[in-house]
Amino acid sequence: MTFRHAALTGALLSLPVSLSAQSDGLKLTPGFDLSAIDRKAQPCDDFYQYACGTWLANNPIPGDQSSWGRFSELDERNRTILRGILEKAGTAKNPDANTKKIGDYYASCMDEKTINAKGLTPLKPELDRIAAIKTPQDMTSVIARLHLLAVNVLFNFSSGQDFKDSNAVIGQADQGGLGLPERDYYFRTDAKAVDTRKEYVAHLERQMVLMGVPAAEAARRAAAVMELETALAQASLDVTARRDPNKVYHLMKVGDLQSLNDSFNWNRYFTLVAAPKMDNLNVAAPDFFKSQEALLKKMPIEVWKDYLSIHLVAAQSMLLPTAFDQENFAFFSKYMRGTKEQQPRWKRCVQAADGDLGEAVGIAYVEQTFGKEGKDRMLAMVKNLEKALGDDIQKLNWMTPATKEKAMEKLHTVTNKIGYPDKWRDYSKLRIVRGDALGNSLRANEFEISRQIQKINKPVDRGEWFMTPPTVNAYYDPQMNNINFPAGILQPPFFDKNADDATNYGAIGAVIGHELTHGFDDQGRQFDPKGNLQDWWTEADAKAFEERAQCFVKEYEQFELPGGVHMNGKLTLGENTADNGGLRVAMMALMDSLAAKALGTKDGFTPEQRFFLGWGQVWCQNQTPEVQRLQAQTNPHSISRFRVNGVVQNMPEFSNAFGCKAGQPMVKGADACRVW
């Protein structure tokens, strides 16, 4: 559980997905897929339907998925490769330390017979510790223990770079402890939201019965837990407010935090989680901790004990008897996401191994799949995109020379991380025992949480990665001022070595541009070249930026899903700005490339048309209505259809490429939005 403010790290995709090798013999769809195009649709009316319509019709969502897209195909392919690595590791003779760990971890996860036979016994020491609580003061030691096990209760604590001194790593205390996806789920008044709360309480009740609570008491006790979580939600900032880094940065003395929360012994907590001595820490949400104090005094101890026990069990449901696993799936996947059936266990155990031992699994993955050629090509494209963004900044008519100079300084200091870490993580202190699936998970959580906490007061590790090598995603980190491209993303549809520059620049080029422009979106622009939260804009330039950004807010708020749910223009502003700026910069880079080598018409499409089709087809994706609603209400990324159409309708280059006329849906004309 890496404690980084999610709102401050711009990722490409709404959900992490994985991607795999080039030479494994498994099917690989080309990056530019002529068969995906819906020839009956008009590109100027609905470009997403034109680029993806036939693919959407021919690729229904599998029963064990809540969405299915072009990168989902690669995710499945990647899981198969990782499964092979893990199964081979589990039967290896004389394996090295990492191979033994990943093999034993996976084999233990797959051993359902042993997991079912053990029941709740592996959790009994932790459950007994909770049961022994008698006063609010007793909760300090229990909360500390649960946090080390990565159980999300009451609040969160870890480490992070100081917003005002990017070379310093400090402690960070933040809101937490909710069971539903986001605080507004506890307060929305529409029929679906009301039903969701009802179903959540019913889920808590069923889980309590599985834990041994008499059925006659479970409903009352579940309702009390819901009351407690609702109070925590009431004290929490919503996801949109948390996009403002100034709202989640409050440097305090440890004693000042204690004064907010007298019923909780913070010094004892820090001792129990083995936090290094701290003078200051970032208390991201002070009002949350003030409210926490009132809750500790108000809520009966028995309610707290139920709350803590429920969250402990829920956090490990996959590694508990089948009934717990099925109950967790029934609510969080089937009800909340519309997934019809549980994924085969091997898929979930692959994901668990990648999550808990990601860089140990990653070593084998990189050895099997990633070569120097891919890294060299990626670096060359990054260089081209950086040049294009620099040219774009210099030509902006709304930015003054003083701010342009600072922007160019920031751009020139962006560092690029490609493929995998230069130094692999050391797992030698993590004990993995074959046959102890739940114990392995708990020890892996404690290993990682402790690793994060021990960063406090140490130099920032600028070589660290926050995604594993097989991940199909990319991110920009404003405090590090770097862009990160795991090995997994250098595959179709993002990058296809058999495709021409036009398609690749529309796909992976737009990804590169997307991540680069995150350094200049509504959040990233608030950090200077060294990664410090500092206002380096003139007042006039900041006003001009906000005016242009507001255009995106209004544009995307017009996009509506069935059932009346609209995109949240403020929540998705950073990603929408990055999508629009990224594709525009990629087009500039492509035009520079075409100046050196002409690309003719291919498969009936001009280079410009292939460029936009490369962009559109990256996002071909079917989603259940439930997961679309969840994404619209909690995720900073827009729905795929809106990501594609929202960008192209702002680009006159698109209208020129497809001969669109004024008044057609994909032509905004004078009303087009643009920042970069």
C-alpha cells in the first residue's frame, strides 16, 4: 500500500491492467485493426463508434469481467505468461531465493483445500486482539497492528515527499476507514445510491453471520457499523476537493496532531508502527482528525470492535474459506461492478503475487519479454514528444515570456524511466511459507507498510517505481517530476513495431504526450521543476490557464451516461487536459516526423487518419452499466467514448483529416477547448 496522494500522480488508465511479452506464441492483435472499424458509422458524427464499433459488437464482456477493452485482451495474455512463470517457479529444483518465494506464494494462494480447512484460525490472534479492547485508549495498539497489515481502518499513515521540500520524506496522516468507494456514496440521495447503502448494510450483516455473530443480532450490529462509517465519511474530503494539493497539505508538529485527537495516543501509535522520530508530519485532513476525536468518545466500544473485525476479514477474504470469498464478490464485484461470475482463482492469485512480490515476479517477466530495442525506441519517441511540447509552449499566445521560461525549465528537467527499475527491490526479509496463504499475505503487507514508513527522514529514492514491470499503464509524478513507462505498455495497441509512425504516434505517442502534459495540468502546474509545491506562474497566466481549463470542465460535464449520470468535469479535469494536450503534441511530433519521411495512404487511410484511428482504437472498451457509473462518480478518467470524442472534437486537425463540416457533432469549431 504505497501512500501517495492518488490525485497527484497522473496515470494513463482508470484501472491498472497488465500486459505481456512479444515472443510467447500467444495471439497479439495488431495496434491498427481494420476489422474494428464500423464502416456504417460516420467519423464526424461519432468517431468512437467509427473507430471501435465493430470491435464493440464482436467483443462482449466475459462473465468474469466488468469491462472488456483492447488492453483487457493484453491483460489476459499477460496473466497467462505470469501464470507460467509462477507455476514453473513452484516446481523449480534448487530455485534462487526470489524464485522460491514467488513459487511458494502462488502455490499457497491456489491451495483452496488448505485455506478452507483452516477457517478463520489464521486470523484468530488478530481477532482476539480486537475482542480484548475495553476503552478507546486500547484502540491505539490495535489500530497500529491493523495498519501494519494494510487494513484500512479509521485513518491512513505512511510516508511521502514533503510538498514544500521534495528532497525530504516525511510522515503523512490522512483520512481513511471507509468501506464504500468514496465519501459521497454515503450521502447521495438518488435511488441507486439509496439502494447501494441498503445492499452494503446487508453485505455487512451477512459477513457478520459468517464470522459467528448470531443472525438475530447481525442486522442491528451491521447498521451500527454503517452509522460509524457514515460519520467518518461526513468528516472526509470528497475526491474532487482532494485534487487541490493545498487542501491536503498541512505541516504540523506531532504534538499539534495529538491536540486534535486526545483520545488516541499518537506517540504510542508511532512507536508501535516503528516510525522514525518525527518533528513534523503532513496532516492531510485536520478536520477529519478533529471529528475522529468526537467519534472515539461517542461510539460504543462494541461498535468499534465490530467495525475493526469486519474490515480485517474483508481485507483478506480471498484467502479465507470460500463463503467469505463469495460474499465479498457478491457485493463488491457483482453488485457494485456488474461482474457476472468470479474470476478463476489462478487469475486472482497471479494478481496477488504481482501485488505482493511485484519486483520479484518482474525480474522473471523482464528477462522473458523486454529487450533493449523496445527501450531505445521508447526513449526516441519521448525525445520527439518533449521537443514538440517545448515548441507548443513557445508558441502559446496566452502565456507570458516569464512563465514560458519557467515552463521550459520544468520540461527540460523531466526525467524518463522506461521499462523497469535500475535496482530491484530486496525481499530477503519477507518470509513466505508454502501452505500458509493468509500468513504470506499478512507478512507481505507488513513488509511493504514497514518499508514505506521507514522511508521517513531518509533521502528520496528517485529511482523507485510505483508500478510493477508488467503493468500496462504509465504515470507522471509531480513531486519527482518524472514520467514512468513500465515494460508492459510497449505492446499493441499502444506500440506496434509492425505499424507505421502514424498509428504509433496516435497511440503510444499520445500516451507520452499525456504524461508530459500532466506536469502542466491543473495539479501538476502547481509544482516547480524540483517538485516543490510553489506558485511559479504570473497572476495573468494563472487566470488565463483557469479560463481555458474551465472550458474542459464544461465540455465533459455535458457527457451523460444512461440513467442520468454525468461526467464530473472538475474531477476529470487533469486527465482530460492531458488527453487533449497529449494527442495534440503527438500530432505535432508526427508532423515533424513526416517532414523527414513521407508516409503515403495505407489501407485507404491517410497518415493523419491513421493517427486518429490509432488514438481511438486504444480505447475500444465495453463496460457494464454498474462499472461505468462507478467510474463516473469516483475516477479522474472519463469513460472511453468520451475520452476519444472529447479530444477529437477540439482538434481542427481531425476535422481536416476526415473532411468534417461545421455543425457536425465532432466539430466544436470556435468553441473548441485548448490549453496545450
